[in-house]
Amino acid sequence: MSEHTPPVCDYEGSDYQQSFWDLGGRAYEDAVEALALRRLLPAEGNFMLELGAGAGRNTRRYYHYQRVALVDYSRTQLLQAQAHLGASDRYLYVAADVYRLPFVDGRFDGATMIRTLHHMAEPALALSQVYRVMAPGGVFILEFANKRNLKAILRYMLGRQAWSPFTLDPIEFAALNFDFHPKAIWRDLQAADFAVEKILTVSHFRVNALKRIIPLRILVGLDGLLQPTGRLLQVTPSVFVRAHSDAASQGAVGGVIFECPLCHAAIPSIGRDLICGECGALWPYQDGIYDFRIKAD
């Protein structure tokens, strides 16, 4: 990997889980995303990589997997996840940059990236890192924010929006917040050697007026009926994709999990501060969290 690292969106100190999800009127969005995950997750698995895990909103939904590695750039988000999930050897908490994942090649047979890619200035680079740590045939579930959604199309046609929802370039509507064109995501997945298996469109009724007057269970049921149309057309604000790794090489051998994000040497230790045997870099372990973030000088 080059020395260039794109900017990272850091939720350190944020009350995102409480303000956006718990108190933000997002029960509909949470329910339809849970439904999409149930449809896309495999029946069983060994080691799941949850990228952008935040406070662990989705982690319990990966119950088919024996173990889950929660990755987020923010330590405070991971501490909230610990408080939510409780003490368990099933969970591995890792503060790290998605562009420099601190895991050996082929370690995971499952991975998710939900509401995370929209913070990636260079999504293709992030997806290539996910592919690197996936075992052959491993299942990757990706969610992305869709710039070619119905609301954006109508606003553009009515002259109330300057940018076109039909161009392939992403739109940065706020600092490090991007919406992507579906064709651009298919291109980046293909470039990373992921093969797309299934596409679901999600949050068809993300309209506050509808959420206020229509019961939640009805909205979720209607969304569930429409999700499978994603293979044909994507005009919802959120799109879920199930892909798999086409890697020809074997998965990780033995029990080694980590590698140094600076020199890429394997680090066999676990459960304490980690020191790279090749370059001597120290990676702290505190409060049950491994910290592999590379700080700027």
C-alpha cells in the first residue's frame, strides 16, 4: 500500500447511537436494515469482520458467526459497544483505519460495512482492503448511500438541485459524507475482485410524514416486499449488496489474526500491548481495545 492515506471520519466522543438511533426517530430505518441483513447473511460462519461497528447496533444480528471483530476508528464508539454487548470472548474490539486494516490476509469468512462507505473519500481503496482480509468465498455485505435516489432525481428534474444524480462521480453533501452512484459501486467491487450475488433496495419509505402516520410494522412489511426489486432498479436512499470473494489463494493459516499496518508483518500475540517483531511498532491494548490507529506526526 502507498504511504498516502485518505482522510478519516472520526466519531470520537460522539453520542451518535443515542441522538441518531435511540432518540432520532429511526425505528423504521433500523428495522428495514435488520430485515435486509437477515436476508443476506449466511446461515453460519466462523469469523465476522464488522467495519464501522460504532456502538454495536448491528453486532448481535451476526449471531450465526462464532466470533465478531468490531472495527471502528473511534475508541469511544467501541467502549459504547462493549457496554452494550457485555463482556465476552466472542467479541474482538479494534480501533483502526479501514484503509489500513491490521489483519492478516484471508482471516475472515464474513464481513459487513453498513452506513460506513459513505464516509470513504476513496471507496475503491477501502474495498480492496476488505477483499485482502477475506477468505476465498467469504461473504461481504455492503450498504451504500445512493445518489440516484428518487428524491434526488425529482429535485434535479424540478431545478431544485444543481448536481446530477445520474453521473458516476460521488457527491459530497457534507464533509466526508458521500452519496454514490450504483454503477460506480459495481465498478469498484469488480475492481476489487468481489462478485456481486444479490442486491436489495432499502428504506423505500424514508419520509418523515409517512413514518408519522403509517404504523411501523406496515411500513416495514411494505419495504420488505420491495427490497428484492433491487436487482432491477435502485432508486432508494440505501442499497444493500451481498458479494463474495473470488480469491484463488487459501485463507489465513493458523490462529494469527493481526498484522502490523506499517510493515505488514504478522503479529502472533494477543491480549496485551502488541509489538511488531519486524519494525518495532507498539500497538496499545487498553480497556479491551486494540489500537492500530496511525497518528500523524
